[in-house]
Amino acid sequence: MIKLFALNQAKVELVNISLLKGDVPAPFDKDSKFVPNDKGYSIYVDTTDYKWYQKAARTIASLKIFNFKLLGEFCLNSQEFYWFLISLSDLSRDFTVEYDLDNKTLKSIERRVNRVNEFRVIADSDSKVSTPVAVVENLFSKIKESAALTGDEVSLQIIKRGDKEFESFAGLNGVGFASNQAPCMGIIDFYPKNSNKDAPIDIGMVGKGITFDTGGYSLKPDKYMETMRTDKTAVVYLCGALSLAIEQGLNKRVRLYLCCSENMVSGQGMLPGDILTYKNGVTVEINNTDAEGRLVLADGLIKACEDKVAFILDMATLTGAAKIAVGRDMFSVLSPAKENTAALLEAFDKAQEMYWQLPLSPYHQRFLSSRRAKVTNSGHGEGAPGASVAASFLSLFVNKNTPWVHIDLSSAYLPDGSPFLGAGPTGSTILGLSYFLSDK
């Protein structure tokens, strides 16, 4: 937890940290980022540098200082201070920070940062604990906490293996068949207080929640499998966004579709060459069992269209190609029409999220051609642009007249940290999506 205080109000002993412009004084090396002073440390920053305040937080984190008074020649605004605190936290330590903002603003930021960090912890949770059904129930409990604060109402439906309705989910059945843990579709509804429960759904958000991903028979190497507990990050961050949006006064009907499964190996598991037939008639030849995320997302997209959702957003840790295209500091946004993304990108800019928009064109489907089915589940052919091809696959499961945006969550997790964030789940998109939900 992070506890924030206005200046001179904390009751614990704090180290003074001063943020100063310019270069470190002699005799310290010019490349040093900090120097000791009589009461703590001075951190030297270049305020023209991109997200300099996050870099300053990482310097403080490297000093292993967990209780400090933040001083300096300038004042961070509330948004910059939010990102400073997100960058500071390693999710395993409590922090006390004193800063020159009013108590009301500090309490709001404290609540927001701690809420986001709760979801970051869930994203990093062990796969034996966060099984498909268990992670949905845990995420719902967090959303329910937020709704209890505002007087709004939320509900949960879990459709899992063995339920009659689950039989229609071709992707979840195929991907989850090899697992001992039941795959499921978690549906979370948000109803603003005093609203009509039969009102149309304004926004539907569909998330990939693979609670562990071996790659199936297209087995991942050890190097790429060791962090696959985080392949559920999209459903976690979508729930985090809804939770924050509720606390920010959300007044729209929102429904989450959490497509959750393990992707395991067994004698009855999905094989390369298998063909899945979806409820909307699309047939898919499996040419890579490690391209499973799009298979389960397809179920959620079909369901959202059946529910006549007015606007659909899906998100997934979907492709390594997106990481290569934009790196792990950014996530990718794709949509068949620019007007679909306008409000979303405005919210991301407001939240100072790091993203890039990639192309999605009809011609990308040529990289999914199959002799035996309508499409393959993974792109093939020289020069196939993986992130765009994956989004093109998803487009087959969305009604053409429904506004739809896809986010490839390449920024979900940092194995080694970065200049902006520590190693582990980043919380990327949570704040921006909460603004989008609240403002739309």
C-alpha cells in the first residue's frame, strides 16, 4: 500500500528527496542521477525528458527508500504524481510519501494508485491460485467493492465447462479441453444506480484470460513459458478499468466478457490440423495451438454481438509481433475505422498512456488463408504483419456495423523493468480505459 500525506503531516520519520533541475555538482560524476545531502538525497532531472518524473521514481526505488518527503523546485500535477507513484511501487513494499498537494487530491490519488496496484498483483498471481473460475470470482469481488462505495449494482454469471450454454463456445472448448481446470466465460454486468436493467449495453469489453499458457502442442520454449501466468493480464486490467470507472462516477451500462482458460498439453488436447466451427459459421483450421488467445476472444466477440452491444472493445496479450512493432513500453490499438478510436485515444492521451495505432485492412486476411477451412488461426506467408493479421482474424467475429476496437496489450508485463517502470505487471491501460468508460 502507498500512504500519502500533505507536507508536514506524516507521523513517521521521512527521508528528504529533492527533485532538482540540471546536472549534478562536482565532484560527482556528470552521469550520476542523485547525490546525498545533509537530510537525504537530491535527484537531478531533465524536465524536457520524456516522462522524467517516472525516471525519477525509478531512481528513488533503486535507493531502496520507502518513506520519504518529496520536495523540489517544481510541483508535479496530479496525473504526473499518479505515474510517479505507479513507477515507484514494486508491489511488495509499503510506501509513505509526503507531498505538497491538498489532502483531498492526495486521498484521491492514493485510492486510485492502490486500486490499480491491487490489480497488478492479481495479474502476477500464481496460476495454481488464479485458475479460470477463481480469477473471475476474485476480479468480480474487487469490482463489487467499488460498486458498494458508489451505490451502483454489479452482477456475475459464470458459464463453465459442463454447462449447456458453454457448448456453443468453440474456442474455449478447443483451448480448454486439455486442462483439468474448467474453462469459463465470466460475464460481469454493471448497472448504474436507479437505471433500467433491461437498458441497452453501451460498452462491451472482451478480454483474453489464459491463466497459464504452455502453447499446447506448439509448445513454448522454457524462456517464453516462465512468465505465462501473466497471459491473463487483459481480463485483469479490464476489470481494473471498470473498478476505477465506477469510483469515478460511471453512468453507462457496461458488460465484461472474460474468456478464461488454461492452454495445456494432454492426450485429448487441441492439435494442429483440427478445425473449429464457431457459432457464426466461421470455420478455423488450427495451424498453431499457441495462437489460442484469439480463439477464446472469438467466443466473447460473438456473444457481445448477440447481446447487441453498442460499442465493443477487446484486449489481449495477443502477439509477440506487437512487442516487436512497438516494444513493451507501449500497447497497440487497431480498428477498421478511425472514428471508432477517436474517444478512446483521447482518453489515453488524457491519462498519459503509452500507445501506438497499427493498421487494420481487409487485405490482412490473405495471410490467414486455409485450404480446409475459411481461415487458419495464425498468420502465415512472407511478411505477414502478426499484430494486424491477428486483429483481422478477430474481425471475422464482429458484426460489420458494430463499432469495434482491438488492443494488443504488448505493455502488460516487463520481465526486466524499464526506465519508466519496475519489473512485473505494469497496470498499463487501466487508467486510460477508466477515463474512456467514465467519459464516453
